[in-house]
Amino acid sequence: MPKKKTGQRKKAEKQRLRQKEIRDGKDNRDIVKEPCNFNMECDKCKKVQKTRAFCYFCQAVQRLPICAACGKTKCMMKTGDCIIKHSVFASGLSMVGAVCDFCEAFICHGKKCLSTHACICPLTDAVCVECTRGVWDHGGRIFRCSFCSNFLCEDDQFEHQASCQVLESDSYKCQSCNRLGQFSCLRCKVCYCDDHVKRKGFKYDKDKPIPCPKCGFNTSETKDLSMSTRSHKFGRQGGADENYDGDDYEDDVGYGGGSSSRLSYPDDEDEDDEDYDEDEDDDEDESEDEDTVEEEEADKISTQPAPAKA
């Protein structure tokens, strides 16, 4: 018969499980909650931006820098792993030990932060998938797409996520066969059936999602997503007006790319009208000249003396 657990043993087991959950939570922490991706307001220009060693707009140094690894603004450890020993509390530039090359933020002078942050910095390869800008190229924070898990800058995060669940094909059929795709890869934007999503000679775990055979990203079931297919707009249906009733054929004449154009030539009509007016003026001038010539000839004939009779 096993021994009964004491209260101290139960407490130790609960503490062990709690510490394990904390460690797992650090590994799976959202990138927005990382200390190197906090919001910061510049002391000089008062502009909100990602926390960094120097202001992105005015290049000013912040009065109270934040450590990008542990997130502290004041070192209160009198005896610890500080490389620079101090007897009083250290804050400001006296707490700074280095500047990270990836997240462009200050690192405190703690031995653990200095030795580990450069290897595990979450912004190491943080390049926006839309505009291909890195941390040093813009002043905003970095985000991850909730569907494809790609990096996004603060300007493109909403626009990208609104169009991320769109397949690259015109239907939900599998890429390799004509069957309906049951699994979708949100990074490749491709559907796979139950047979072609699995590779031969590869063992899969039952509790884990199946990785994409093309890129290795975890696939999801298509029925659980709001996936939509790529659509095209052909002919006159692309840019037709809401009040169009389909009776006037001459109104919409667009046949390419879904755009419609109007049969309106205001410049040509004005030129034609001007030419027509000039022709009319020339005709009127010629007719007036002819009338004056005829009148002069008639006057000459009337003024000539009559011939004498024999």
C-alpha cells in the first residue's frame, strides 16, 4: 500500500507544476507582451513608438530606459548577477549594459540578460511580410498575423489579416487531385485532401496538427476557418453602376480587367463644335462678299450712259 502524501509533499508538487506552467508560458508568450516590443513615449518629442534606445524621430536618449530582456527600469539588486557592482539602486544609463542589434533597445547590466537576450530575442528576423521593413526601418511595433504567424508592422497588420484567409486557387479542391480539400495551409494558401496532406514514410502525432507538406506550417481544417477563394471580375460586371438596368448598351463598354469606361468625349465634341462654328463663319463671310460684288456691278451698269440711236 503506497504511503499517504503529506501536506509538504503536496505543496512541493503543486509548486513544481506551477513553475512548469510559467516556463511554458514564457516560451509561448505573445510578441506584443515582450519587453522589447513595449510602447514608449519619447521624453522630447512626445511621440508614441516602440521602445528603443534612441527615439526614431528625434534621436533623443530616454531618461528611464527599459531592459528589453527582463523589462525593469531600476536595478535593485545589491548582490546579484550584476556585472557592474553597485551599493545603491541603479536607474537610467547607469543600469544600461548594451544595446540589442535586433530590437534596438537597451539591455540592463545583468549577466543573464547580457548573455541570453541576443540569442533568444523575439525580433531577430522581424521583417514585415507586406512591406519588407525591419525594426530599424520604421518606428512602430511588430505584430504577428493570427492566421499565418508572419511578422507584420503596425501599418499593415489590419489590412493583411483582413485578406489572409483567401486561397490562391479558384476552388476548395486539393492541389494534387480533384477531391475537396479538408485541410488548409494558411501560409501557402493551399488546400489538401486527407491523402495528400500526409507524406509517405513520416510519422505523425495524433494530438498535434498535421504540418503542411510544402512549408511545414501547421495546417487547419477548412471547415473551422472562414476561407474564401480567389475571385475574378470579368467584362462589364466589374465596375458597373448600382443604378444600371442593362438597357443602354452604349453606357458601359469595359471588357478588360473588370473596369468599365464611359463613351464620353467632351474634348473631341468641343473641338468639333469649334470647327463647325469656324466653317459657318467662313461661309457667311463668303456670301457677304458675293453680295457686295453683285451690288457694285449693278451700280456700274445703272450709271453707264445709254447708247445713241442711229
